[in-house]
Amino acid sequence: MPQSTRSTIQNCRWHSYRNPVVLAQAAVQEILRAARAAINARGVFRIVLAGGSTPRKVYEALRTEDTDWRCWQIYFGDERCLPPDHDERNSYMAALAWLDHVDIPDKQIHAIPAELGAADAAESYAHVVDSIALFDLVLLGLGEDGHTASLFPHHDLGNVSDAPSTLAVFDAPKPPPQRVSLSARRLSAAREVMFLVTGSSKAQAVADWRAGSPIPASFIVPEGGVDIYIEEASA
Ligand code: 6PG
């Protein structure tokens, strides 16, 4: 798969923190600010959650925060094709760390039905997100190879203007091989995008990103730019 060509320049704002705890505290305050703004303006806060392990501290910290959870609508940027209660499911991690502990109505937590298999789950989830013009906030991680969500190097990133909202992935280099991802185009249709990056293992991907390499994370191009919350060890 040829590397996608990037038609839009990504405006990056880098926010560096000395450790994951301080980074998570800053991220939580920004998430709550975005939620207040969205709820005040439209009565609803639509947030897309990141997978992987990095966001866990942020989700655990949100558990005890005071906000109008009834206005929160939860979506997922990607999901691994595993049973819903599998330890490696992104939705399962978010539930254990946070969602099971707050009063967001179950019908407002829109998990990707990845247990159906990549193709069926991608088709099903597209119907969930296609009606949303803009997410209020998208949270994303960064892989050591520069991937984000389940958008991997040398794979279709879904970054063109008519790309579908969701992509079925069958050969992900990060296990499990079968996944569902929101496309780069869909992830970019957001008022705010926040990357969460910790650990020295991400340093090369960050260096490539800063040098302008076309890593998948660089194809997330919301009009308002992206905010990258990065631990010093990753910088
Ligand atoms: C996934 C994630 C993936 C993740 C990065 C970083 O399902 O694997 O969505 O994009 O965010 O791989 O993972 P860590 O946070 O575990 O380093």
C-alpha cells in the first residue's frame, strides 16, 4: 500500500510534562474544560477515547471528577477484534478504569462491536458515527512506529476527503491483527484532538513526527490543529 500523500499541513502544539502523572492531570483538566464548553454550547459532549495503555491514568483520574456525566457521549477511536470482556479490549480497559465508575448512561457508551469481526464491525460502527458532523474531543495515542488508533504505516489511512468513517484492518502489525479504526478523515472531523504520548519507546516516532515524516499520526489534521501531551522521556 503506497504511503498516503498528505494534502493538509498538520498544526501541532507540543505540551511537555516531566512524568505521566503530571501529564494525566493536565490532560484531565483540558478534557473537563472541553466538556464544559461543549455542554454549555450544545448540551452534549462527544468524546472519542484512545486505546492502548497510555490513557489509563487519565481515565482513572476522570473517575472522581465532577461533571454532568448525563451529557457525555463516549465513542472509541479503534478497537481490537476480541471478545467484549477481553483484557486487551480498549472498551474493557476504559470501563474498568473509568466508565463503570461514573453515571454515564450505558446507551451513551458506544463501543465498537469488534467481536463481530473487522468487516461487520466497521460497517456497523460507521452507522453510529456518520451522523456526527464534529466530535468535540478526540483522544489518540502514538505507537512506536508512528501509528495512531489502528492506522498503521503502509496501510490505508482513510485520509482522503471521501474516505469512509471506519476502516476494517486485517493485518495490523500490532496484535491482534484484526481491528476496527476510525479513519484519519473521521478522526480529523473534531473540534479538538489531543494526543497522549509517554515513554522513551516513543522517542523515535516523535522525532520522525517533528522532522515532518509522514507517520500515520501526522494525517490527523483537524482545522484547529492538534495538541500533543508528551512526557519529557518521549520528546
Ligand atoms: C491500540 C491503540 C493504539 C495505541 C498505541 C499506543 O488499540 O493499540 O489504539 O493506537 O494508542 O499503540 O499504545 P500504548 O498507549 O499502549 O503505548
